[in-house]
Amino acid sequence: MKAICVQQPFAFEIMSGRKTIEIKDWDTLHRGDLLICSARKPALAKDDMEELEEEYGCAFLNGHALCVARLVDIRNSRRGDEEKALVDRIDPEDFSWVLEDARPVVPFPVKEQKGLFEIDDALVSVSPFLFGQPVVVKSGTRAKDFGIDFSGWHGRAWDVHPAEEGEPRIRVMWDSLSLKGIPLSVIEICEKDGFDWTGVLLRFGEIEGCEPRDTWDDVQDAIEGIIEDNPSVFEV
């Protein structure tokens, strides 16, 4: 499979579907699947990257394969590409690589290379879920540590995590209704032990696609409401 390295946070933004045009100063005849890998060095300063990680609800991986996107067109950059490329200005001498259907993969380390390069297809395991896709937890899925039955909980598929042993995990970020149903005692334990209570790592086979019940703004409002209503739990 053809692959290319892109600096963070842009590689993540392609994987998440926020960025659908990648600006390059060179062209290629390749069209079709393209493995998007994160470069070893990020594009922004450490503080800026940390702010974006908090905003996006993730930890950026550097030097890893992240997703497969379809490269459907390459053309001269033009006015109006800024929004889809997530840039402030466009140089008409550059090229706009138009990307569609970004699908996360189980991340694996990649040695950074310039231009297009080849990656063995056998290394690429594509997630069955798009980033941000609404999902529901299948019946019988439990959190053994907390004694919670997650059956029927809703959320959104997020980043994929490789496992040292066994199946990879995908992080599910709970939707606003599921967040409001989390027992306060569980949130207290998570806060005390440094665990994230806004989502959970599950196997691919433990979730399935569904219709959304809310928006991402609703999720943020629910999290803020829980924090505001329970100051003793979240006091620094």
C-alpha cells in the first residue's frame, strides 16, 4: 500500500475527517487508498499540541500509521480550499490532495520517509468503525472492575489502541445520555485513580453502529454539567 507521512496534528485531523485536503508542493499519479502516517516531529510547539489534545480528546501518536484514506484527486490549490485543508492561506503553486473516506487503522510504528513509500498490506488492519461514528454497546458487555453492565450504552467510536496481547481496543466516548447515567461513585473512583470516565476501551466486537442520539456539543455540555454539579469530586 502507498503511504505518506504527515505531521501531527494534521494526520489526526485527516483520520478524524476534519481535514479532507492535504496541501503539498508536489504531485503524484497515484489515486486510491493511501496510508496516512504521522511524522516523528509534530508541526506545533509542545504547549500548542497539548491544548489541541485536550480539545480533541486524544493523545497524538507520532511515527505511527493512523488511517487509510482514498486519494480521489490532486489539483492546483485554489481559493476556497482553506477550510477543508485547515490552513489560513493557500499558495496557488501548491497542490491540493483531495481525500475521502478516512478509516482508522490499528496503529503501528512507521519509519518516517519522504514522498510516497510502500507499506506491506499485511501490516494494515482497518477499523470497522469510522472516527466519530455513533455506536452502541452490545448486550453482555461489562466492566469487571466497576461491576457495570455497559449493554445498550451509546457513544462515538474514537481512536484505536493496539494491544500487547489479544485484540486491539477502540475507545468509545460516551454520548450525553450515557454520561448522565454514570453512577457518581464510579466517577469518584475514576477521578481518584486517574482514569477517564468520559469513555471506555472496548473490543471491536463489543459495539455496533447506530443512529446518533445527540451532538458533540451535547456531550461537552453534559461533562461540564457533571463537573459543575459535583465540585467536591473534581476539586484540585
